[in-house]
Amino acid sequence: MRLLIGTLILIAAFSTLLCPACPAGDSAAVVLTEEEDAPQPTGIVESHSQSLQFPLTPERQEQLVSYARFVNRWRLVSFALEVLILSAILFSGFSARIRGWVQKVTSKRLLQYAIYLFLFMIVLFIVKLPIGYYRGFIIEHQYGFSNQNLGGWLSDRVLYYAVDYVIMLIVVVILYTLLEKTRRWWLYLAGAAFPFMVFMMIVYPTVIDPLFNEFKPVPDDKLRTAMTELAEKAGIHNPDIYRIDTSKRSSKVNAYFVGVFGTKRIVLYDNMIDNFTLDEMRYVVGHEMGHYVKNHIWFGIFGFVLAVLFGAYIAHKTMPGFITKFKNRLGFEKPADIASYPLLLLFVAVFSFFTQPIWNAVSRQMEYACDRYGMEISGIDGAVAQSTFEKLSAFNLSDPSPSAIIEFWFYDHPSLNKRIERAYKVYEDLNQ
């Protein structure tokens, strides 16, 4: 399962400075080997893909291993490609040439930022399109996830960039205004991070997410009542309960609880409703509510602010010297020049890559805590927890037992073999 959407936004925003992306956290689970071990759907809605995804067939299990290996390799490949692309844009002087052209078009600083960012993102879109096509279209079809045709995939990708442009323009204006006005830009940037991310957590579920998915109230009375009762038990009153039509894009499953203040909502993927039992969904949603009840979203915000403060301060100390050394090749002489934007992205990519084990370690502990909370509030036993994790593995082809270094470096969730083992211990503790 993934963290609360708000927490994901925090991680994604810092790791790419709101550069086009939208990944979810890693999930992993063990594999069922005997069909009779699989609990059957409750009949809440008709099951459409159970026989294809769960229990795992030998062929599907081979796909799981293959996909997990690919994902682990791709993490390193994608980081290397990001560094290579941004370095090429920087050291070729291309970023400086874009800035120079923009300055000829207008002398207004804010308009320069807007035009530069627009052109930069178009270049990035074109350069990354073959990479995105391979990873997001070819691979997802090869492993039986994607249900989109090429036109639908391209439309989504354009929309992602359009949304990112609007968000990133706000970041760029704040960042470069601070760089221009004060030497303590790193301190004020960290201060601005808090209200900005609170704003994003309000806007994301109500404005951005509906651009990509159709939200409809859950039509089944039994399911809606179960989710409402679960929320009331957690002290969450009158949340909206939605079903989203993710099956039109992918066969992957998920659910989440998101929002602050008056935007709280429970969101269930239609693939999950069609293939998980009521108890399994109660456990998943109970886990997600745990993030809200335990204030993980606010811990995430403050962690993000600290990361911005620390990272921006290091950038403040190191970037001027780097720019001075390579200014003839870069085509700019100070960080406050908008042409330095790819350099900032490069710094953030490297900083995030090498500090992610810290944030992931904290995140994994939060996930364990919410696994326990989900069992407490839903009242399910270890067997239901196990079947839930196994279904997640089967539908999402998640590695049940990654190597220690892969889990340490990349996983913001514990491997699900460990989560299942702990779930049985939690159940014993709760029933002593």
C-alpha cells in the first residue's frame, strides 16, 4: 500500500522539485501456491479478473519475479538517465540559450520565468518521451497491467505535464524571487514549504486527482456502510467514500484515505472492489486511516520542511563554487539566473537519491504502525492480513522478499513477507 497521498506529494515534490512524475510507493507480498488458500470475494460486486490475477499461476509467478527484477534495475537506470539528461542540458549551454532567447522576448521577470519553464518542460517532455514510452507503455503492457491505447497514454502524459507546469511555476517564482532578494533564501524557502504543502494537500484530492480519475460514490450499501462505520470508529466523521475507475488505465489495485480539514475521503480502486473481500478492504482502509489518526501526514510535512532546509542550505554552500568553476560551459554566473534551474534539479535528484534511505526507514516504521492499527480497528485476523498482502502481490507483481540492500535503499514500505509475519504476531498480541 502507499502512504497517504499528501505524504507522497511531499516526497515527490522534493525528489524532483515537482518535475513531471507521479510514482507510488513499493508494495511487496508473498505468493499463494494453493488455490484453496485464497478467500473468495464477498459478492459485493461482480468479480472480473480474479481468475486471471489471483491465485498466482506458475506463469504469473514467473512474471512477478521478472517484473520485480526489472523494477529494481530501473530504479538505478532512471536515476542515471535523469542525471545524464540534466547534465547534457546544463553543460551544452542549452539552458542558457533558452534564457537568452526569453530575455529578448520580454523584460518582465515573472513572464521570463513562465516562458522559460514552459520551453524547458517541452524540451524535457520530448527528450523523456521515448523513456516514458518504454517504461510506462511498453513494459506495463508487457506485464499485463496497462489497459490504455497509445492515444490515451499520451493524453495522460500531456495532462501530467500541464498540471506539473502550473504547480512548478509557483515553486519557480518563489524560489528565484528568494534567490534574487536574499542570501538566506534557503531559510525562507523552508518556511514557505509548510503552507505550500498544506495547500497542495487540499488541492490534490479535490482538484488534481479528479482530472485523471472519475470519482463516483460507492453504490453498494453494504460496502459504504462498512467504510462509514470504520471511519466513525477511527474518529473520522462523515468522510466522502468514492470508487474510481482506474481499471480503464491499469489492472493494479489500491485504496487510500486522503485529505485534511473538510476534504477527507476514502477512495477505493474499482479493481480492488471487484476482487477483494469486504474484510480485506476494511483492513486496507483501516491501515490508511492509521496514517491520519497517527498524524503521519503532519510528521511528513515537518520532515519535508527539514529536508528542504537541509538540502537548500547545502545547495547554498556548494552551487556558487560549482557555477564559478564551470561558468563558461554553463552560460550563467549565479544561482539566481533562471538558467540554473536544471542545475537545481540535478542537485535535488542526487540529494534525494542518497538521502532516501533515511526517509524510507522512517516510512517503513510508520507502515508497521498502521498495519497494527488496521488490524485493531478492523478486527481481522492474521489470515485475512496475509490474504490481503498476497492479493496485492498477485495483482501488482510486487516482490515478496527483496534483497536487504534493495529494501533498505528503495522501499518506503516493508517487504510484505515481513509484514505478514508481523501481522500474525500482532494478532496474537491483540488476543492475549
